[in-house]
Amino acid sequence: MLRSINPFDQSLLEEFPFMDTATLDAKLSRAELAFKTWKRSSFAQRREMMLRVSALLRKNKDAYARHMTLEMGKVTREALGEIEKTALACEYFANHAEGFLTAQSIKTEAAKSYVMYQPTGAILAIMPWNFPFWQVFRFALPALMAGNVGLLKHAPNVTRCSLIIEEIFKEAGFPEGVFQSLTIDVNEVPRILASPFVQGVALTGSEHAGSQVGALAGKNIKHAVLELGGSDPFIVLDDADLDKAVPVAVQSRMQNAGQSCIAAKRFIVMKSIKNDFMARFEQGIRALRQGNPFDADVTTGPMARLDLAEKIEQQVSASVKAGAQLITGGARSGCNYIPALLDGVAPGMPAFDEEMFGPVAGVIEVSSEEDAIIMANNSRYGLGASVWTRDLDKGEMFAREIESGSVVVNALMRSDSRLPFGGIKKSGYGRELAEAGMKEFVNVKTVVVNT
């Protein structure tokens, strides 16, 4: 049984029975049948349906946002923002998919040579709870616009969101079987990936989940895109504009109750400005209000599950025992965790070595720019990073040196439909979004015609 629990007060929202083997097999057969016609649909047809999805998201945004807030605790304005971002992404891929997948002519000695991009079949998506709509759509949009069909195994605690997303695609006119939500346990994943019709898997989740799914994909020779954990550095150089940097530091670490792979987690600050930065950062964190995510003046809702809140509490405790100083916050009641600030964070502490998936910021002091780069790269993760400096050439130099999939200078690190998104090292492999994401789950076919 899948259980949806309100993280703010631990009340049971809904229970959903697991689908049985016969139902799952029927879903897989339906996907295979749908693909035979969907792959031959025109980009114009797909575009029309996807634009309807965007319109439905905006029309029903309040209801969809409410379900997100109920199931995983996101504050209402962040839930509404997620819906709007998802709607914009629908429009982006509706309008750009055909251009991304247009055949490319290559001049050779043959009469005609070109590369074309064709869909491959069903793609399984294993998605997390932290962005219940956005994470699913950033997989589904390029996959479906390319002519593939989608199978969604969503996180158990956001099952209602999963079923709503399936209904959105149906209401927008997508044929039966093109996008289906699977109410299954994780132990069904190996059987799905073994299906000859399923051609790939996209997972966003933990490093542990990624290693398991990556192994299964390799065993079955299926393409995989893995977007895993992150411990993003937020580097503040001595010439940084703190009036701009500090508010973004608070937002980047604390939005979504700190539950984001690409949130800033390690704040690497030059010694010369550290005291000033810390005073402002502490003030910004203390100004946050944790509580009921439906309250308009609450900035930070509960963490999504009790085990997650307990883990972040344990990581903070272990970091303090290892020498970090808890400057503010850190109290927990159920899933409600007061946003916290740690100083004196160093390698060997959970706050440095592990992904801190909750509202906790850790500050690391460095004495030189070289040390800042060393500290930034001293991580098994490599998802995103940000650098703050008035010297844009220096900022770009740092961007080249930092080991991550994305680096931004003087701005909030975030995913953008127009830009490839993904990581290196233990943060995974493959790319989502933009043209690169469109081409992950297609057959790049070479065609040569001779006289």
C-alpha cells in the first residue's frame, strides 16, 4: 500500500493499493501499442497537445499546488511557482522539439548522407518527491515530444500528484498509453527494465538509488540518465557584492525547505569578508519562518518525511561533535525543522562530506582563491556551483576550474529548460532539458544513400 502523509502534522491523506502483476503487464502492453502510432504522429500534433497541457496547468494551478503542499509540504507560493515553471517548459519543448530533432545533412562522397533522430520506445522514469510536477515534466516533455512513450514510477509519498499528472496528459488529448503512472513498489523496477520494449530509464534521486538503477540498466543494456545528489559550493570571493550574494545564499539553501539536489549547500567564503558575510547570512536565516506551509507568512514548510528530518538532525549533531558550531536554528518537531546555520565546517564532517538534504547551511572559511577551488572540488558530487565576484573574468575562470555540470556567476543556480542540466562524478550522468536532453532517448541514426 502506498501511503500519502501530510508532513506538517503526520495525518494520513490517502492510501493507494499497489497494482497487481496483471495490471502492470497490461500497462506495459498498452504502452507498446500506443508507441506504434505515437511515433508516427507529427510534431505539429504533439505541439498542439503539449500546449494544451500548459494551459491546463495554469487553469488548475491552485488545485495542483494544493496537492503538492499537502503531500510533501512545499509552501504555497513555491508550489505555484513550480506549476508556472512547468507550464513554461511545456511551451518551450512544444515550440523547439522539431528544430532540435531535424535531420542533419552531412557532406560525404555518397549521393546523400544525413543523421536523423527517431524515438526508441518506452522510457521508465523514477522520480523524486521534492518537485513533484517539475521533475516529472522535465523528463516527460522531451521524451514525449520526441515520439517516445512514458512510464512513471513516482515517489510513494506523492502518489496523488503522480495520478494527477497522468490525468493532465489524458485531458490534453494524448492517446491512451502514451503517458502512464505506475502505482508499484520499487521491487517491480527490475522486471520493467527487463522488458524488451522498455528502452531506457531516467532517475532523479539519491546516489544509492542511482547506483542500483544504473546497474540494472547496464545488466539489461538500457540507456540511463541519472541525476543524483549534490553538495553544491557557493563561493564568495573577497570582492563579492554581499548585498546581492547574501539574499541569494539564503534563497538557494532554504527554498523548498532545503530539499533540492541543486541547492547551495557548502558556502565557501574568503576570510577577509567572512565576518560580514556571516552576520548578514545569520540575519537572513533567522528572518525565515518555519511552520504550516499553507500560512501566507511561512517561508519554510516541513521536511517531506519524518526519516528525512531525523537524518538531517543526526548530520548536524555529528558535525557539531566534529567541531562545527551551530550558530542558529536546528530544533526539530516531527518533520518541522528550524532552518540552521553551521560555521567552522570542514572535510570529515557530514555537513561537508555528505549531501545535506534539508534547511542547513554550512560555512567554510578559506584564505585564498586557490583554496576556494580546492574546497569546491573536494567532493564526490558535481552537480552545480555558483561564484560571486565583481570580476567577471575571474568568475569565468572559476567556472572552468570547478568540477560540476553547471556553474553560474553572480546568480542563483537553477535548472532552465533552455540549458542542459545534469552532473558528473557521483551526481550522475546524462543530461536533461534543452537540445541535449531531447537527444538522450532517441536513436541517432546514420543514413547513407549511394547512386
